[in-house]
Amino acid sequence: MWAAKRMASTMSASSAALTFELVAKCSTTRARASILTLPHGPVNLPMFMPVATQASLKGLTPEQLEATGCRLCLNNTYHLGLKPGQEVLDAVGGAHKLQGWNHNLLTDSGGFQMVSLLKLATITEEGVRFLSPHDGSPMLLTPEHSMSLQNSIGSDIMMQLDDVLVTTSPDAVRMREAMERSVRWLDRCIAAHKNPDRQNLFCIIQGGLDLDMRRECCREMVARDTPGIAIGGLSGGEAKDDFCKVVATCTELLPELKPRYVMGIGYPEDLVVSVALGADMFDCVWPTRTARFGNAVTKFGVLNIRREKYAADFGPIEEGCGCPCCRPAGEEGMMGITRAFVHHNAAKETVAAHLLTLHNVWYQLDLMRQAREAIIADRYPAFVRQFFEQLYPDRQSYPSWATTALRGVGIDLMDP
């Protein structure tokens, strides 16, 4: 704790709309604990950001999301630009007011849709030309238009428009083009950003799985001195070993006093390993999406509550969980939901998806809270060991990508 207090007084940096305070560093791994202060309040890092794509987290009210401890969640620029549209966003005063959210928002630029909606998109130096999945109407998303939309949304963190290519693409020439274009588009985003005093623009490092290209992109992006830095283009089907190499390569080159955001990851193992590799922020739709299929995320793995064995299981979704679903109904605001109740409703009623979403979001946020506490106490390696011991029946079943990545930062999971 002495080290944590010492850092709190000396290790901080500020920009116009952001303060980053490094609270503690793991003495073994690259894991960090920090406080990110944004226009709508402080956020403890490391942290997981739930995804409210169209200005709502499916199944939860803003009050319920707030009660999980979430202080930063995502909206999507592409979708909000289509509906409700920029005119409505300007009229209401931004997405915070539209969705009744009094805490921080991060917006993706819309660039990811180059991958997810590739059949509907054409990419040129000018920008990305889409056909709307709603009505087929054309839409041109340029760096300037992305900034204009995000200024109207009013997000606390805005992402640059980047040229995203799936990491498994064998086209090295196109990958370099995407990386270099992302740098050029960042310059255009910086020039077009109207509210740098109250909205933070983060750059996005590209380069596929080519580590030299990633290093080159890191140098270019760091030179632009944006308030925060993201590692993009992952979660595209690449091998986990390659994913870890990219994260480790980039974090090693990034400034110590800026937040590091790995985009689009959310499996618990990914989060725990990426924190060890030096990353701070993560997002993914997986915890909420998997809830809609009847799955509960727990420290012992994912449970499919639709399975018949839970029909007469009157225990909580997860024993010892602190979420409102799992805690006893006698406590104020708690529901005491049983697995049997969720099982009964999972195939026919939306309430099951609602309850599992609340539980899963709580789990993800609490996992990062526990990780943060372990870093501050300088016991992160022990935390990682316990995490994998609970999740897997024996060491022989640990994923090799995780053991390899963790060994590279001083944790040998196979060491008795």
C-alpha cells in the first residue's frame, strides 16, 4: 500500500477533459490500478465497459446499470447516426439526456462496421460509404462526419474513425494501407473535433498481427498525443496467442500516464490476462448477448440455465455473488432469484434475459474490481492463480495461450 500511496501523489497527468492518476503497479506483471477522471466523474481502472449500442443496455434500465457500479458504458456512433439521427441528438442535448445516463459515455466511431457490415460498405480515402441496414439508404461516414456525430452525441470519450481490417486477412498490402490510413484519418479527426475541452478523442492502433507494423503505428499514434490510446482490430478470429502478442507489444510502447483500451474483448480469461499485460479498459457485447441465450457467467464458468438439471435448483444463480439477483430477498433491493425461476422463464419470458443480463454485467464489473484491489495490495499474481483454479478443473486444462502470455509477465500457472 505504501507504493500505491506514493504513486497517488506523484504519478498523474491531465489534458483538457481528462485526468489519469496511476495508483499502483503490480511488482511482478504489468498490471496497473488507476483513476480516470472524465467530465461525468471518476472511473476506477482496470474496468469493463458494458455496451449500450443504441443508447440502451438491452434488458436494463439506466438505474439498474448505475447500481452495478458502472460509471462508463458504450454507445455506437454508426447506429445512433442512423437512428435517432443527428438532428434529434442535437435537439435533446446529446445521448446522456436521451438515455437518462448521468455517468460517462464512450462512443465507437463506426469504423468497426467496416468489418461487421462489410457487404454494405465501400472504403476509400474519403471515408466509408454504407447502405443502411434499416432501409438501404446510403450514408457516407468520413472522419469529419464521425467527429460531428460524436460531438452531437456528447460522449466523454470519442474514438477516431479508423480503417479496420479483420486480423486474419492474408493481404499484407491492404493491412498496411489500413494502418497508414488510420493515422491519416486521426489527423483529420483531430482537426474536425469541435469540443476538445469537454470530450476526449482516443486514437486507435492498427496493424493486424504484424508486430512491426503495430510498433510503427504505436509510434505514429503516440506522437499525436491524444488523451487516451486504444488497441483496435482484435477479436476478429485470430488465435489467442497472436492476440496476446499484439497487446503485449503495444502496451510496452505506450505512455505510462495514459489509459490503454483494448477494444472488443470480454471473456473473463481475456480480461484477466490483458490486465496482466498492462491494459486498463475493455468492452464487449458478449456478457449481455450470452444472457439472452440463458447463460450465466460465474467464477466457475458459464452455466446454461436452460438445461433441465436446473429445473428444481433453488439455489442462487451464483453462490456468494453480490448482484441484486443472487443476494437474499430479505435484503433491501435484493431479489433472491433462483436458478429454477430463471430456467422456467428462459425459453418463454424476457424476464430471464433481464435477470441474467444484470447478473452478467455485475460479474464482469466485479471481476475488474477484484483485480484492481489485488493490484493495489500487490497480490495480482495470486489473484490470477485463484481465478484459473476456480475456472478450470485442473492445470492440464488451462488454455496454453493464457499460460504462455502470463509466463511472459512473470506468472507461471503451471508452477506448483
